[in-house]
Amino acid sequence: MKVLISGAGVAGPALAWWLVRYGAEVTIVERAPEFRSGGYVVDFWGAGFDIAERMGLIPEIRRKGYMVREVRVVNREGKRVSGFPVEAFARIAHNRYTSIPRGDLAEIIFRSIEEKIETIFGDTIEKLDQDPNGVTVQLARGGERRFDLVIGCDGLHSNVRRLVFGPDSRFEAYLGFKVAAFAVAGYQPRDELVYLMYTEVGQQLNRFSMRDDRTMFLFTFADRDPAFPQSIDEQKALLRRRFGGSGWESRPILDALDRAPELYFDRVSQIRMPAEEWCAGGRVALAGDAASCVSLLAGEGSGLAIVAAYILAGELHRAGGDYQRAFARYRDLFRPFVEGKQRAALRFARSFAPPSKLSIVMRNAVFRMMSVGWIADLVAGRGFRDDIELPEYDKMTHPIASN
Ligand SMILES: Cc1cc2nc3c(=O)[nH]c(=O)nc-3n(C[C@H](O)[C@H](O)[C@H](O)COP(=O)(O)OP(=O)(O)OC[C@H]3O[C@@H](n4cnc5c(N)ncnc54)[C@H](O)[C@@H]3O)c2cc1C
């Protein structure tokens, strides 16, 4: 079976890894001209961690990751006012927990499979035509190609979803926040393995010191308007307007932003597809953020992207290439699980950009109590539980055939 995957983020390479294991021939098309590592730091644990272990990738993920020691909330002057030891999370996750730049996680998966697949960088799908025997794909630069299946792993603003399932406005639920992240070298001060958080009403600034003298910054802010500027200069100007009068290190951070060559800037949204449309794309399906983005509020989107990839590939393997049966089982297994994660994520929304001074005070009080084991379990335990039993597809013997 020949499968085209759109997107070399987290879901795409993970899907390729498992499909190749089950005998499929995989091509990935990625819009970026080359693989981009680094980026904002994500927390990684749960069922996604378990699957990465089955892929033999955990030693490398731990090597590139960080064992953050402390989340520290600071005031305008930079004095600690609240926080908790991250050991509380690691304990709840039975030490199967790390924090790693999103692009590094994606790259570890990609490098482990790249020699067994075809990868086309700097291209995108322009048109898809399905017929009873396959899909004809028109690439913007690479011309026409033919595949048995096409899977969109191209993120929150998925191109494949737009081409096959409909416009973003039908599926994207804007959660009322914007997010921006960038990294620079040489920023001072540094606080090794401490995740710093400065919060004002409706907005927050985070700083995290990484290896090689690099520092990552994350802005989150409430904004009713889902629209945002597309050029990096206008995005920087917007952040300057929004955070210019803010306290703590906002001024040197905005100066560092001026020097940053790259900026990640986006809406915080979830993708919610109606049940009947989840696998109504014929020979086309979606995985990862493209299908079911939980947003940064869940703190688990990368792990969930890996789980989706594992189940989708495994069900294709189990169904011996009967893609309709496989897509339906993928939907039935994964959808209720990820929808639970989406609902849970919404409970954390207030802690990213609290709407009032009182909610900041209350959040800080909860954070202070998190060093007590049972309170940490009460506050975070539910979010760390992944109530999904991962099927053991390796025990099944069919190769994936075209159908
Ligand atoms: C600020 C922030 C913090 C986060 N924190 C966490 C966290 O702590 N823990 C966690 O697990 N998750 C976190 N997440 C979520 C996590 O990053 C995503 O859920 C995860 O990366 C989804 O993987 P994906 O492969 O589906 O999509 P992506 O990683 O977005 O990858 C999509 C890929 O598709 C490519 N692409 C896009 N359009 C096209 C096109 N037209 N043609 C070809 N390729 C295309 C992109 O270039 C990209 O390579 C966070 C997200 C944000 C924004």
C-alpha cells in the first residue's frame, strides 16, 4: 500500500514509522524547505511516551529533553511568589515524563525512519482526486502522483482537512487566547531547569533556559478577536503593544524579540470534527492536530499525536488494508479518548491568562500547595491519566496491502 502523509511534524513521522513497520510504502510531503528542530518546549508523558518506548526512542528523547526542577511564579520585581517542584508531575507520571523542544521530538522520530521513506520538502498538496482505486495528488512543485491513501498530519491549520473536509471555520473552536514563542542565544539572566512564569490579568510571559546558552520565551494573552497579523514584523509589533507596559523582564524580553529571526505566533484553538465526518473522507484521513487538536492547554498534544498515529497505522495493519474498516475503528478507539482530553484542557484555560486579580491569587495559592503530594494528585492527577488501552498490533500478522 502506498501512503502519502502531509506534514513532517510529530504525527506524520510517527505514522510513517508504524506504517513502514507494517509493510507500507510511505511518502511524506512537508511544506518547510528542511526539517526544523527546536521550537517551544513541550511536556511529554502518558500513552505517547509508552509508544515512543515501543519505538525504542526514549533514551534519545530523554537525552534531548530536560528534567525541569521547578515551576516558579514571579512578581513584577522577579521575586518568587509561588510555584511548585515539577517532581510532583514526574511522580504522578511514574518518572515517565520529560520536557523537550517540539521540533527535537519530531526530529528524533523522523531521523529514525527517514532512510526507509521518501520525503519531499518544500512542497504541498494542491489538489486531491479520489476514485475507487486510489487518489491522484497534485503537488504544487512535484507534479502529479498516485497513492492508495492520503493522511493529513499537517497540524492545526491542516491543508488536507481544508481540501477534503471543508474550511477551517467549520472545525476550529477558538479558545480566546493567542500564543507566541521564540528562542534566542545569550539572554541573561538564566535559571537552569526552572520554568519561570510572570502573570498579569489576561496575559502571561514564560521563560525557560535551554542548552547551548539558548532561552525560550512564551507569550500567552486573552484576545476576543481570532484574527491576527501574518507578517512577523506586525506580530512583533502586536506583542510589543500588548506586553510593552508589563512588569518583570518584559522589556529585555521584547528587546530580545526584536533580534529573533523566527517567531511562532498562533491562535489557541481546538479542532472538533463532528463524529460522522471523522472518517468520511474516503481514502483520506487526518491524524494529530489536524484531526483533533487539543491545544497547548492540554500539555499533551504531541503525545496524543503519537497515539493517533500508532492506532491509525495499527488498524490499517489489523484490517489488512481495508481502509474503511480501519478508519472506522481508529475513530471509535481514539475519538472518545481525545475528546475527553479536549474537555480536560478547557479546565486549565484560566491558569494561562487568568481573567482577574482574584483568579491569579487563587491559582498561585493552588500552585503553592502542589508541593504536598496528595494535593498535586488532586489537582493534576486526572490530567496525567491516559484512560486508553493501547492495542498490541505487532501480534497481528497481515501486511498492509492496497485495497
Ligand atoms: C505553545 C505551545 C505549547 C505546547 N505545549 C505542549 C506540551 O507541553 N505538551 C504537548 O504534548 N504538546 C504541546 N503542544 C502541542 C503540540 O505542539 C502539538 O499538539 C503537536 O505538535 C501536534 O503534532 P502534529 O504533528 O499533529 O502537528 P505539528 O507538530 O503542528 O506538525 C504539522 C506539520 O505539518 C506541516 N505542514 C503544515 N501545512 C502543510 C502543508 N500545506 N503541506 C505540507 N506540510 C504542512 C508543518 O510544517 C509541520 O511540520 C503545544 C503547542 C503549542 C503551540
